[in-house]
Amino acid sequence: MTSTITVLGAGYVGLSTAALLAQAGFKIHLVEPNPTRLDTIKQGRSFFFEAGLDPIIKLGIDSGNLLPTDSYEASVPESDFVFSCVGTPDNPDGSSNLSYVYGAAETALRLMQPNAVYIQKSTVPVGTGKVIIDKFDVEPGRYVGSIASSAVAPTKQCSLVS
């Protein structure tokens, strides 16, 4: 049986990750709260430029493997893996604003099935994964594993698609 995956956030990291996982044959729920971005993705396009990404998104939409939504409730409970790829904008002092990271984790952890795996993929400071684990009172028997503090994000020097 193929795993079902939810990707939270359809920015540069999230949309590229979701599209490539859908291309690999996984059922992907892509959660994006911005209605303009969501509509663009549902049309099989990206709202930013990444060479080669639009055809992969279109293929995912057309195959039914890439399911864009604005609902955590419709996606997280049926997923085996949840990737958090939400934004981490800068605070005025230059530090990372982690409110989206913590908000996504709190909502996802409340909805995840036992034994589902939560993966922190947003670009975050070292130690954020431990804060997520420590911050939330995870139910006994629930496994929250493989939390990565950071991951490779697409930049001008690094393309996820080509």
C-alpha cells in the first residue's frame, strides 16, 4: 500500500516537495491557506518560477496524486507522514519567526493518527525540532519521529527539479 503524505505549506520547499512526491506515486495532500496560491496550484501551475516544476505539478493534479487543499482536517488524519514546510519569515531583529512552525505543529499533532510521522522540513534554527517535541504534550503511545531541524531549500544555486 502506498503511503499518504500531507505537506503543510506550498511555498518553495513545500510545493516542490509535494510535486516530486506525487510524481513518485504517493498520494499527497498539499495544505495551503492562501487562496490565490491554492487556485494557481489547482490549475497545475506554480506561483513562483522553478524550471520544470509546472509540468510536474500538472501531472500530479491530473493523476489525482496531488490534492491541493486549505484544510488540515481533510488531510492530516489520513496521512502516514506529515511534512511541515511552512514559512519562517524574519522578525524585525533578524531572528526567525517560528509562529507558523509552532502553529502548524500544534494543529497537525492534534489531528495525526497514532504512529504517523511528523517531519519538520521548514528552514529553522538548530534545536527547533526539540522545542516542538518538548512544547507539545504528546499522548502516551503516539510516535512523533524523524523531526529534522532543517532541510535543503531551493535557492538560485540549487534546483529541486532539474
